[in-house]
Amino acid sequence: MMQIRPVTDLRNKYPEIESIVREGEPVYLTKNGYGTAVIMSLEKYSELMEERDYIEMKLNEADYAAENSDVRYTHEEVFSRLKRKFK
């Protein structure tokens, strides 16, 4: 279940928030009813950064391939291939 807490809980209920984060769940903090921050474990943060780096690497590879090829695909071709791949 998504954990949404007021930012004051960070000060007043830190052990409880830390326990949630250690279980692998992020805690979303709000101030005056608006989202302000997300608390997550270092492990989850590292996973996100690794995924981001992987995606960036793949996008760079795609840019390089596009620069060195005249082959182009329509968005229908791209999305139909993706749909088949992820079924």
C-alpha cells in the first residue's frame, strides 16, 4: 500500500518511516497537502539509478544506429513490434 505521510512524521515518527523504507517501500511526504519528497532505501535508489543509466545507454545506442542507417520505421511498426515482444 502506498505510504503518504506529512513531512512532520519524518521528525515525529522517524523509526516507523525507517521501518517502511527498510521493507523496500517508498514513503511519500507531503506539506500542506502537496507532495514534497520521497524517502526510499539506498538499495532502491541504486536500482533506479542503474535502470536510468541502462535506459540512457540504450537510447544512445539507438541514436548511433539511426545516425548510421537510412532505415526508418513508422510509429505503428515500432509499437506493433513492442506489443508482440511484451505479450
